[in-house]
Amino acid sequence: MAATIQCDLAIVGGGLAGGLIALALAKRRPGLDVRLIEGGAVIGGNHLWSFFATDIAPADRWIVEPLICYDWSSYDIAFPAHGRTIDAHYYSIESERLDAVVRAALPPQAVMTGRRVAELGPAGVLLEDGDRIDAKGVIDARGAGDFSALDLGWQKFVGRDYALRTPHDVARPVVMDATVPQVDGYRFVYVLPFSPTRLFVEDTYYSDTPDLYRARPGGQNSDPIGERLASYVEAGGWQIDHVVREEQGALPVALGGDFESYWRTGGKGVAKAGMRAALFHPTTGYSLPDAVRTASLIARTTDLSGAGLHELTHGFAAQTWRARRFYRMLDKMLYRAGAPDERYRILERFYRLNPELVGRFYAGQTTMIDQARILMGKPPVKISAAIRAIMSSGASKRA
């Protein structure tokens, strides 16, 4: 028979955003009866999340600290006409660690994996098996809503974690290697040295579409992106023993859009977090810094009612969207002011700037002076094309 579960808070979606909220509340509000509901078998899925030290405010570091798997003190970038090492701490989190830490922090009954949601509202969740959860408040953190309300480009990727037969020669992360042939927009390879014989290599594209084209048209048994990854590894002289795991995905790059329409696609009056709340960096698509800020915000609030949580999360997400208009303007220039295979020139120029400015950009904390510095000098695209890109409405969607 169907059961009804009573609790203080139901978090729907056990990905990064939902997991961080659950962890923050377990630490700061241990007396709360929380349910973390996830349709998959594990918390976090199959993901690797990375971030810079400056992405997270020192006051919020406690939320993410237990999750860090890898820590480097510097990273490299490489472009056809420019390369450098930047001294800045860079971290990575594996989804297996998120799953383990969440399960250790919450009571067994609080982690409800393998439970799919049929319906939800501000104070209740109906599961597909007929069980109900009556909560004082509900947060929807199930991932993206209906992206048709937003004007988007895409950062898409395929990454492989390689176990090697012999040690590699990679001293630090290579956050962008854009010396590779440019295909399907701005292409770069991302490399993380997990151990002397473990190397994560990801092929990434700033593309007009989210399609990964893992097989060529016509049904041929071929994988173009996999072939490019294999070629890159071979060129590095790395001898593969086996692939530990593979992940792929497409992150949104925001050029504009109607935030309020997007918010409503996730349910009127329902609190939201993560991609569901449009809380992602407009240029990188990364959601971890915003997920940490959201978890910190919710851990500090005293009103966990459905209405209170909706007001809190909507206000935070709307304010964040408004504050990031500059990034969306830059994204329009990146995607619409030049040929796709010339997009790398914009990033190449950006990475000549002060490393502290670069750090603030990734953190979503770009200052007015930073904005002026980014736009100063001779642009890597034609001025007329840049103006047309900035003025474009993106299919009549508000920026």
C-alpha cells in the first residue's frame, strides 16, 4: 500500500545542487528531518566537477571542503599564439565522493535513491510508486527546466579517465589546450593529472548545438570525438591500460533569454536550485559555485516553508541573472561576431589578461574595472560584427 512520509524538507534531485543543500543542512541544522529524493541509484550520477579556489567564498568553504578529491596549486593554458602557467589553486570532485559523503552525513532513511517523482508542489511530492511525501517545504533540484525560454549556445564535452601503463609527464592541469584543430566551434582539450598513471582527458566544444555526434551520419560504426581523444592521447605518448570511466554532456552558455519564463517552466511557486533555477555561469555553464552559494543561503534561513523557500531561491536566482548581463553580452560576441573556427581568438586574448581578473571572471565576480579591461584594445573580431552581435535579440528573447 502507498505510504505517506512526513518531513521538514524534501529536496527533489540528488545531483550536485541537491546534494550540497542536504550536506549544508546536515551540518548546520542537524535536527531537521530532510529527505533527498533521487531517481538514479546514486547521489551525483557520473560526473567530475572542478573549480578554482576563488570561486568559493571563504565563509562557504566548509560546504565543499569534504568533497575535494584533487588539489593543484597552478594550471596551464595553451593557444596557438599564447601559453602560460597561472598560479591559482584548482580542485576536482568526483561524484563517488559526493555520494559517499552525503550518505555518511544523513540518516539512512533520508537518502531516497531509485525513487522517481510523478508530481511535486511547494509542500508535497508524489512518487511514481504512489508514496507521498508531505513536507513543510520542497526544493526542486532535478536539473534543467525548459531551455526554450533562453537563448543558448553550448559547451559540450566527452571526457575519459585513463589508467596508463607508464607514468605521464603532465605536471599540472591543462584547463585549455586550444592548439588542437578547431572543429564544431571553439574546440579545446582539458587534462587533469589524477596520479602519476591516471589522466583525465576531455574534448570540449563551444558549439551552436548540444549534439555530440558520437557516430557519423549514415550509420557508420564510428565515433569522431572518441577518435580525436585517442589521437590526442597518442600524440602525448601516453600508453593506455584501460578507461576507468567516461562521461559526456552539454552545458548551456547563456546569450540571453527570459528568466521569469524559464523559472515558471519548473513549476509555479516551487523553490528551485541548480540548473532548475538557471543558476549557472553564463559563459562556462558551470554550476558548482552557485550551488555552494545556494546551499549556504538555505542553511542560514529560518523559513523553510514552501512559500518562504520559493521567495528565497527565486530572489537569489533572479538577482544573479540580472547581475550577469555582461557575461551574456560577451557570449553573444563569442557566438555571433565571428566564424565558429575563429572563436578561439577571443579566449586567447582573454587569457593574456591579469590572472586575478581571470579568477574573478570564473567566479562570476567581474568588477566594472574588469569589464572595461576586457573590452579595451583591439577586439579579436570585427567591431561591426561585435555591435551586431550585442544588439541581436536572440529570437526576441530578453537578455
